[in-house]
Amino acid sequence: MSDVLVVEDEPAIAELLAMNLRHAGHEVRVVMDAESAVAAVDRVLPDLVLLDWMLPGRSGVALARQWRSDARTRELPIIMLTARTDESDRVNGLDAGADDYLVKPFSMSELMARMRAVLRRRAPEALEAAVEVGGLRLDPATRRVTRAVEGSVRDVKLGPTEFRLLHFLMAHPQRVHTRAQLLDKVWGDHVFIEERTVDVHVKRLREALAPVDCAALIETVRGAGYRMAQSVEAVAG
């Protein structure tokens, strides 16, 4: 999961955020003022910052502006957390460089959804890099999936969802992904989609891969989820 820096000067809120984020599988660092936040980011660039507006010494808005002005931290994902509810405050926070703005009190489920959305926007997964597993090649730039069979290159016809699902699995070969994780990574924040929907699309994906002898690359891991095998030979073995 992600390395999250929590910048929050209220200990109870900081502890609650850290506990829930760690429970969700994130690595969490907590600091309580702007200078400590700067030092933490200087040491290790996090994947995302949860930044309180009101901080001792310097505001979160000023800190966000500082990070946006530096080449190293210009693309650092920032979600601002604040008790300020006025539209002008929201505009100021976003203009300062925050990717999103969440008003206290908020639910952890909403925060998690906002985090996922920001991380997807800020760090799309190797969108243009072609990937290849077991002779199967996926090129996001041309939207083509191909495999050489008996000396000729054959195309695999996939729907948009199957294409995204295959892309994600091929980008993480041999790693097991639960249905919930696949829903999050492939479908996004559509929380009303049932987990069994993943099974339907995996079945369609395997059917599409069968003509090029790659259906077995998509492995079912009982009680866990799905993974992409490294090669067809490994599956057969």
C-alpha cells in the first residue's frame, strides 16, 4: 500500500487517522507541525500527505504552496483536512496546491475513497509502458493485446474492463489480489459493484485469452483471489 504522512497537531485526531490507515495496510508517519513535516518529506518522499490547515507556526496552506514551488515535491499528492467550511477557504486550499479538501468531521471511508482517487490521478500506473508476460503483450498506447502463435502475431479482442483488468494483473505478475483489491484498482470508487462482478470479468478475460493459449495465465487462488502467472509453462508445470 502507500506511505502516508499525516500532518496534524491534534493528538487524538492524528492517532485516529494513523490507526485506521495502518489497519488499511498503509505505512504511516505522523508529525504535528510544519517544520517537522518539511523534515519528514526531505528525508523520504511519501506517496501522499494528509495536511491539516491549522498548524503551529505555519499554516498547511503555506506548506502546500512551498511544496508545489519545489521541483522534488511539485507532484506530491496532498489532501487538506480542515474545520473551515466556507467556499472561499476551500478555494484557497485548492489554489495553494491541494489535490483535494476534506472538511472535519469526516468519515474514514470517505477519506479512503478520496485518497484512492488522488493517488490514481497523480500516479497512473505506467499508462504508456507496454507489458509482456508469458509471450502475451499488452500495449496501452495502441490498446492492443497480442501473442505470437505458430509464427504469426495474433490479436486478442477485449472489452474495456477486461483490458484494464488484464493490464493491472500483467503489471503485477505473481502477486495475489483479492476481489476487493481488484475492484478498487480496476473499477475505482464504484462501491456498489459486488465482488462477484470480478469473477464474471475474469471468466470473460480467460475466454478471450483461450484462442492464444493464455487463459491459464489468470490463476485462481482459492480463498484469496487471482494472480497472473509468470508463464504458461509454469502453470502447466
